[in-house]
Amino acid sequence: MMNEPKVDQLRQLAEAVVKDNFLELFDLVVRPQGKKLVVTVVIDKKLSKITVEECAKVSQDFEKRLDELDIIGPSYLLEVSSPGMDRVLRDLEDCRRFQGRLARFVFAEPVEGLTTFQGRLGEVKEELVEVVEGKRTVWVPFKAVKRAHLVVEL
């Protein structure tokens, strides 16, 4: 695997390129695949969905900078995407941002006797997020969340 300084360097470069395109870096994943290195850049923006054109522009800009700086050499595969409709909820800010949407939580420790819970995101107060399913409301301490993501509704 890559050493940490290079991953940090890639993250800083990705953040700069993404910011130059008026977007935000949601995630960066670096993993080996055969003799190549796969660099996945996940981009996001607050008020609307990421477009294919935005992914293409970030990909072109990032690839150009990677080649100029020669951080990882020529043998890499670059992927640029959005978090998707079933995006991960990383923190309370994400829960606040997607208030009203359906989400599924998996808990690291039981919350009100539950190990998982699915419901609509409600208010966020202090370190708690309100999750409503029918008549049941669970106030989830975000520190007890192992994984959380939006649920796609069709």
C-alpha cells in the first residue's frame, strides 16, 4: 500500500482541485489493483446534485496536476464520482442537511434496545439526531452509530 505522506499529498491535491471547481471533497480512497494504483475521488456540493460534466472536469484537472507533480507515477487509474443516492451520513451536519429523508442506521452499541433502525431524519440537537419511523421516534446519539446512509426511495 502507499505510504501515508503520499496519501496525504493526494488528499491535499484533490481538495485543491475540487475547491477550484467550487465543489467539496467527500472522500478519497487509494487502493492497489494489480500493478496499478486506483485513486477514487468522491465529490459533492451542498445545493444540488453532481453532474457528469463536473466529474469529468475534476477528473481532467486532477489528472493534469497528478502528471505535472508526478506523485504516484504513470501507473494509476483515476475514478471521480458523487456519493450517490444512498450516500453515507458521515456526521450530524449530513443528518441536518438531509432532514426529512429516509435513512438507515446500524449501531455500534444498542440504542433503545435496537441494533439497527430506519426512519426519517428529523431535528439535530447537540450530539443527537431524531429519527422517526411511523409513531416511533428514536433520538440517536451519533457516537453510537457504526454506519448510516440514506435509503433510496422510488
